[in-house]
Amino acid sequence: MPQHFVAPPQWEWYIVWYFFLGGLAGGAYALGAILRLMGDQRDAPVSRIAFLLTFPLLAICPILLTLDLGRPLRFWHMMIDSRTFTLNFKYWSPMSVGVWVLLVFSLFALISFLEAFGTWRSGKAPFLTGGLGRLFMIVGAFFGLFLAGYTGVLLSVSNQPVWSDTWALGGLFLASGLSVAAAALTLMTRLGRHEASAEAKLTRVDRYFTVLELVLLVAFFVSLGAVGSQFLQPRWLALWVVVLIGILVPLGLHLASARRTPALLAAVLTLVGGLALRIVVVFGAQM
Amino acid sequence: MARTVGFFTDTTLCIGCKACEVACKEWNQLPGHAPAFGDGYDNTGQLDEQNWRHVQFHERTTPKGGVAWNMMSDVCKHCTQASCMEVCPTNAIIKTEFDTVYIQPSVCNGCRDCIAACPYHVIGFDEASGLARKCTFCYDRLQANLLPACAKACPTESIKFGDLGTMREIAGARLNQLRGQGMAEARLYGDKEYGGLHALFLLTDKPEAYGLPNAENAVLPSRNNIRNYLGSVVTAAIGVVGAVFAFRERGGKG
């Protein structure tokens, strides 16, 4: 069993919510982009909702991260070396990479938000069209997926128990990010009036992501081995139950019925489970 | 004057007087925490933002069935390959002209990534200043050609200070001497870990008994970059393929 004598970094609620919202925003953008690129005209409203959702959620992230700093006014030290005034970038430090990804992805999310807002409120024609528009969305989706997954890598690139004892945390957070994004989009489309075909597609993709998340969750515990016993305390076990409910119940509901109420329940459970996953991983390893 | 300095802490000479802790706190103006009284003599507890030296008291059973202490004055190891410095996103953590590891208070923004990375539980977060803090190797004293406060105060010379090469020689000679006297369990810690530590320890038990990861477990955070990014890439690829597959079907059954 790996030896750990490390101190906890006291990353708490600001970080948990950043991980959750970052995963949700990154996943939502990727889904919006794929739906736009692969779907048909009837899917356009759902894709628009994805872009309308991404940027406001993403805008909260840097606020959370700044508030978490011991010296919030020095947030810019993450990007600029305060002694030499040159750019700071360390590809081997996920925190350094993540700051830049968050910044670059925010630009993509903002532009897509403005386009979606324009088509929604003013009926303007979309401007992210043609080859360049497609490329824009593919690159944006890449950064969105990166944002959803790197948060797990950030935890792993440490010497903390649990976090540093697995290879699966980046993948797990990414799968969860996609899953909660699909759930959030399902929630918003089912509460509004949209094409049944788009709703069906969302349900189907949510089912894929839920299975993917379940596989990654198993891989996470297998990779941890005996270190996983860290989570055997009752309070962490209770949270894992919430995580499992957030995976298994929606999966069962998706398989059993495509009706409105179960779909809404499944989406809510997925979102709660995604948040519980980040709470238990972030807090559980620091005790 | 630039030089490569080091500590050599000979735990067999430590009497647990804590003069090093007091001298460190006085020189560095560290108020410390309120002492926590448990069932031992260790009321310091751990290295953190207030405790830059920590005298550990480990009780052990002797071969004759008695009880003895293994005492060790713990300190930042000033690793050649420092985990804290590796992850620090602001470049607040630097190597000084003495080859020691120093957190620049004017640069640190209190993100605490270094705390998550340090395998020796050295760095603590100072709520008052909002900064990560740890032993500076008395950087200010070194610049004035003075001994670090802890080494200066140690009455038994358990804590030795000098050029790292000299410290290695002294440590090696002391190890040979103790082994020659029949102390087979004596061992040196820090000559290989993290590219060589700038704080060497002569121990009389396994490293883990003193809260030090053994050579196998003294690993850098960056070891996890590739395998975790790889896991993410594979997951992303499967997720994207799944989404493409789900979204391409024209209005199929849910």
C-alpha cells in the first residue's frame, strides 16, 4: 500500500463547486457542439440551450477559484510571472494548464453564447457556419472536454492519498461531466417545449454516459485497491450511496421508460450524484 | 556567496530539548500554535506554517523489552527535485543561490497546490497572511553568512549545517561509526530521495517510522500526469463516439 505523510491542502467547497460547474459547462459545450455538427434542424434548439447554459456557468468558475485563493487579488500571478511580467505556463502542472484552458475555453463559450443568444432573442442567422464555424466548435468542444477532465488530473498530480493513487480520476470526472451535462440539458428541454426527437437523443446519450461513468467508477476503485478503504467511514459511504443512486436509478429509468416524469427524475438524480461524487472525492481524501 | 548548503540531522544525538524549535520561532517571528497536550512529550504535533522545526518523539520497544524514544528534529528537506516547486503555478517557489527551496511571500497567492504535493507534510497555509509557508533554511541568515537558527541553537550538534558535500561526508562517516559499534539498524535518509535532499537524516529505524516515505514511495506528483491524461483522452474519445452515435440516429426510440 502506498505511504502518504502529506498534509491536506484544504481545498473545500469553492473547489467542489468549481469542479462540478466546470465539468457541467465543459460537457454541455461539447454536447452542444456535437449536436450542432451531427444533428438535424430539429436539434438546433437543444444545441442552442447548451451554448446558452455553458457561458453563465463557466463565468462562475473563475470567481470561485479566486475566492479560494489565500490572496485573491493575486489571481493574475497564475498567468503572469509577477517578477518578470512574462507569461506563466507549466505544462506539467495541471493547475497552470487548467488556468489557461479555463481562459481559452471561456472565449469559445462566450462567442457561442453570443451566437446562440442572437438566434434565440433576435432571430439572427447563426454566424458560426461553414468550415470555419465547424472548426471553431470542434476546438471549443476539445477545450470543454479538457476542462471537464483535467480537474481529476489536478487532484492526481499531487502526493495525496487516493488522489495520487489512481489513473482513473481524470476519466471519471470527464465521464461525470458529460453525464451531468446531458442531464442538465434533458432537464431544460423537457421543461420547455422541444422536439421529441431531440429529447430522445438526449436520453440515449445520457444512457451512454451513465454507463461510461459507471465503468470509470469501477476502474477508479480497482486502481485504488486497498487505498479505497479510506472511504469506508459511514459519512463517505453515505455519499457513495448517493453517487451510486445518481448512476443506477437513472440508468434503470432510462431503460424502463422514456416518459417525461421519469426522465426529469433521472436528470435530477444524475446532477445530485455528480455533485456528490466531487464532494466525496475532494473531502474524503483530505481527512 | 552562492554555495550548496545542507543540514545533517543525527537523530542518535537528539535529546528532545526543542531548542531548535524555539530558536526557529524566535528568529522567524513565528507565534506558533497553542500547545496540544496528549499522552506524549510532543506538544508541537506537526510541521506547518507555524512549526518549521518539529521534534518528533517516537516510542519504541527495545530488544530487552524496555521503552525508548526515537527522537528526530524534522524540517523541510529542501529537495533537489521538489514536489512543491514542480506543481507551483505562480513560480513563487524557487531555488535560491544556496540551492535551497524558498517560497517567495511576494509572489505566492495561496492556492495551496504545494501543500497537496509535499510528501513530507512540511508546508502549511497561514490564514493570517493568506500564504503557504515553510522553513526558509534561514535564507536571510545565510545571506548574512550566519548559521540557520536551529543549527546554531542545537546543544548536542544533532543538527549540523554546512556545505552539502561536507554534510554527506560527515553523515557517511557517522553511519560507518555506528554500524561499527553494532548498531545495524542505523541508516541514512536523503542521499537518494528526490534527487538528494538538502536535509539528511541519520535514522535508527525505517524511514516510515519517522513519517518519511521510503525510497519506493518518495515520488514526484508529475508521475501521474501521463496516465491520468491518457485515461481522460480515452474516456473523451469513447464519450464523443457515443454522442456522435446517439445524435446521428434520426429520432429513434429513446
